Amino acid sequence: MQRIFSGIQPSGIPQLGNYLGAVRNWVALQKSHECIYCVVDLHAITVWQDPKLLAQQTREMAATLLACGIDPKAHILFAQSTVQAHLRLAWIFTCVARMGWLNRMTQFKDKAGKDRENVSTGLFVYPNLMAADILAYHATAVPVGDDQKQHLELANDIAQKFNHDYGVDYFPAIQPLILGPAARVMSLRDGNKKMSKSDPSEQSRINLTDDADTIALKIRRAKTDPQPLPEAVQGLDGRPEARNLVGIYAALTDTDHAAVLREFGGQGFGAFKEALTALVIEKLTPIAAETTRLLDDPATLDGILRDGARRAEAIADPIVTEAERMVGFLKL
Ligand code: TYM
């Protein structure tokens, strides 16, 4: 059975893009794969996080993942900082990766903005840790949204260079799994900008914890254009906001853009937005309720994460120990 690894940052409330681009696929892949899912708190601190809030958000993210349908018994769910192997391998990869490779990362450029002198060095080497997350388990498939593609290409470069430098065939190639019609959910305010937990505008995203009224208001206010919806997919070209809303509807109904346009093509946005609102509320409300229920019992939640960490460490420790031997570290 193919082993999958993926992670999500606990740096804010998960939004619809996280769900449709990643977590929903994580849940589905549990049927056919051995899955390891991780709340990546080490990645979160590459930008400042209030310590109390970080601990709370790590639990909240774990609870949300469980509420979405991650099965912590058949698979593994844990917090990244509780498994040492990630950091041990990340350091080795930081010595394998080249400055030039990291300099090309568009996400670093976006996050660092103009003030490069003042961002943490962690933000720069972020993709090395991501490569270590995956390769510490010899995972070969990684379900992510479209925005993580470049990081996974870099992880493959790192794996290949390690194998080449040490004359081994140790780390496998990684296959990105970028699945479904909503692999890149866009902001509700700007169809050319990714929906993000960290966007300052609340109106730009739907949070998995939003109540029905909030969801309805955000969708009603979502930016659109004055044309009715097109009859065919090509009609979405040059209409990023329309494409985005149709993609969200398609993902939530397990269809594609064409099927949604067969139903709504030719109609104005009013009726479509109403149908979309009902659908989003129907899908998200149970997740929010279950998340709240799980957070009411932090001891059980911590127990699940502790058990996940123990099982994750049991897989990753021998793999990373072997890599350390290949590098020439004493194993006393
Ligand atoms: P993060 O926390 O930003 O996002 C978690 C997952 O959600 C996807 N995603 C989206 N998909 C579609 N549309 C959007 N607007 C959208 N926004 C976010 C992301 O692609 C991601 O799959 N670096 C990663 C976390 C990570 C990781 C890993 C992932 C750390 N180690 C190892 C895979 C493997 C991140 O910051 O995701």
C-alpha cells in the first residue's frame, strides 16, 4: 500500500481552500493508502506565533481534521514538534539544499515581501523541513493544494541530491497529488489571489468554523462579474471569480466545472449563489459542531496526538537513523 504524508499549519482557522484543496482529499485517500497527517507547528513559527495561541491552534487544527473525517486509529495524526526525526533530517537536508534552489521559491518571495533582511531564517529554509517531513517516512505521495507544487519539486531535488552525494538509492521520488476541481481556491474578494488563512480581510475566505449567517453573508458579498454563468467551461476563461465559485460548487458536489455549468449555465449569479450558500452550510456546519465537541475534551484529543506521535516516531526514527549513518554520524 502506498504511503502518504501531508501537513497543515496551525497558524489560523482552517479555511475552505484548505478543506477543498487538501483535507477533503486526505479523508478520501484513507480508503486506499497508508496515511500520515501532521499539524506542522514547527513550520508555523517561521513567522511569529503567540505561544499560548499556537498551542491552542494546534489542538484546534487537530480537532478540525478529526471532525473532517481523519481516522486516527487506522492512520496517523500527530503534531510535528513531538517527533524528533523531522528536525534531525531537516538539518541534513539544509546542508544538501542549495541557496539558489531556495531563492527561487515563490512562496518565500511572497511571504518575505520587500523586507527580506528582517524575515526569519526559518522562513527561508522552510521547504527543507517540508522535504524532511515527507522523506522521514519514505512517503511517496503527497496530497496538497496547487500552491505547494514548487515545494514538492524541491523536495524531489533534495532527495536526488542526497542519493547522489552519498552514492545511495535511499530516498524515493515523491508524487504530488493535486486533486479535484478546487486545487486552488481563490479569495472571495479577488479571483486572482489565493484564499488564505492569513489574508487580513475576513470577507476573503470562508472559515470552517463560520456559522450559517456568516457563510451566507460572505457568499452574497463575493465578487462576481455582471454576465450570467456560461454554458460551457471555455466561457469561464478570463472570469476568475466565476471560475472560482463554480469550482467550489463542483468540489462540494463531487463533480466538475462542466457538470455545474450544465445545471446553472445561462443563469445569473443570484440563484447560483443561493444554491452555493445552502451547499456550503450543509457541508461545513457538521464539521464545526464536531470540532467544538472534540475541543470540549482536550485530554482525549491530546491522547490521540500522543498515540499518533509514538507511531509516527516508530516509522521515522529508523529511516532517519539510517540516513545519519550514511552521512557519517557516529551511532554509539
Ligand atoms: P498550509 O497550512 O498553507 O495549507 C494546508 C493545505 O491546504 C492547501 N491550501 C489550499 N488548497 C487550495 N486552495 C487554497 N486557497 C489553499 N490554501 C491552502 C495547501 O496546498 C496545503 O495542501 N507547507 C504546507 C504544510 C506542510 C506540508 C508538509 C504539506 C508542511 N510539511 C509536507 C505537505 C507535505 C503549508 O503551509 O500548508
